[in-house]
Amino acid sequence: MNIQEVLFPEQAPPQQLTGYCILRYSNGCLYKGELLLGLRHGNGALLSPNGCSYSGSWALDQQTGYGLERDERGNVYRGRYLRGVKWGVGTLLGADGSLYEGQFQAGLPSGKGKLVARNQTFEGEFEEGLPHGSGEIRWTSGAMYTGEVAKGVLEGWGTYHYPQDQGCYEGQFSQGKPHGYGELRSRKYRYQGEFQQGMRQGYGLMAKDGMVMEGWWLANCLHGQGFISYGNDHYYVGELSKGLPNGPGKQVYIDGSYYIGHWKDGKPHGQGAFHNPAGLRYIGQWSEGKRQGRGVEIERKGGEEEVIDGVWRAGQRLAMGVVRRIKGKEEGSGS
């Protein structure tokens, strides 16, 4: 800035000014303070027409040391300077009500610091003005995160506590969402496994309401090869889609009976076979969990097996069909 007018002391050459002076610059700024051979040096205050101001230490015409600055947007900084740049420990009160306390480098928050914003508080490491490194975030909603952050976004390994004690996720993050391996615990269930963009996706295991579900997940549902244990009652192993048995699979019940075959939307559908410990077997067609179409029923009676080849509808046999006895003489056929 070029000196336009020396207001005090009067008639002094600008290049020789030393000590307390009052100057007006060509851009309209006003300086009150100490000079050394025409350069601001010592303590002084600079006021500009647009409302900006600085009051503090100077060295060879640059802000150096401790000072207080207000910029044209209303942000207020109080702290250390080096060669005209915020550098060291300081406090920045934003026009939006945010407050940063901590270290600065090259004019921006860098190093250890604490930022209190409208809906969250971050305390930890900063780089180039943004949370970067390790730290802790607390939201006004009650949520909390402890872990790694990159350029203000959750990135790396961390722990996120959901508001109102709804649950906790510990694991890998990417772009602010669970991504990679992690564990999600809530009041209703517990999941360990892979995530993609915040959803259960990949291989994982979940325990929920007495059930255990293990296998491949897609968009928060079991999808592909998997296993489901329905408490102490029965379990399923096979193909799944949208969390339900779909495709080939086997379901085993607590009494030892089982169904093996095709499934659709959680029910036997298509070709399949049912066996129970008493010796009753059915091999044939199914529809929505019931025998439907052509099938063979085999029942053990004493030392013989009765084989009935017939047609079923909605679980009921329409006609006797062909009856055969194994290890005994054939009794005949009916219709």
C-alpha cells in the first residue's frame, strides 16, 4: 500500500517515519501505530473502508506476533501471525457462529484443534482448514464418532454411536459411510461382516430375534448362498434372494424331518422331497409350500413301504393313483 497522507506527525517524509504515526493509504485504509523507517513495526491498528480491521503486532510492514483481525465477512480471528499469515495458536469466530480453537498454518486451521459448528463439534487433527486425521465428532442429535477423518469426511477406521442409544458401528468407513469390514450392534440385532456404501453387502453374519443368518448379502438382505437358523426350531441352507429361500436348498426341522429341493419366496416351490423320521416321504411337485402336481408318497408300514404315485392339489391327493408295496405283494391300483 502506498502512503497517501501523513496525518501525524505533520510534514514528515514517509520513508523516515519512526515511532507513533497516523497514516492514510491510497486505498483508503487508515493506520495508527508504530513505524520503523516508514514500515509498520511494533504495535498498530489498520482500518479499511470495507470494515476489515487488524490490531496487534507488526514486523517490517507485516503482521507478526499476536493480533486481532476482522475480515469483510464478519469472521474474527485472535491469535498468532507470521509474516502476514495466521500461523500458530489462535481462535477463529465465524460469522455463521462457528468457533475454532487451535493451531493454524498458512492461514488455515492445521494441527490440533476444536471446531464447534451449528450441529456438530469436532476435536482432533486438522489440515488445510478441514478435519483430517484422527478425532472425535459429536452431533447435537446425540450421535458420536471417534476415528479417522479425511478432508472433513469419515474415512478409515472408526466407531460411530447412533443417537438415542440406537446402536453402534465399529469398522471401516469410506465417503462418510460404513464401507469394508465392520460390526454393527443395535438393540434388535448384531451383524459382523462386509459393508458397501452404508449397507450390508458381501459376506457376513447376523444374529436377530433368536435367528442366525450367515452368507452373502446384497443391499441389506441375504442374497446367494447362505444359512439361516430359526432359533431351536429349524434351519435352512441353500440359495437365498432378498433374505428368503429362493432356488435350491434344504430345510431341517427339530424332529429330524427335512425338505430338500427348490424354493420360492421362502416356501417349497417346484421339484422337491420331504422326509420325516417316521418313514413318510414325498417326492414330487410343490407350489407355495404345498404339494401340487405329480408326486410319489412313500410310507413305511411295518416291514413294508407303501408307494403311492398320484396327483396333488393344494396339499391334498386328488386320486389314489398307483399303489405298490415293497417287500410285500402288490395290492392293486385305484383312480
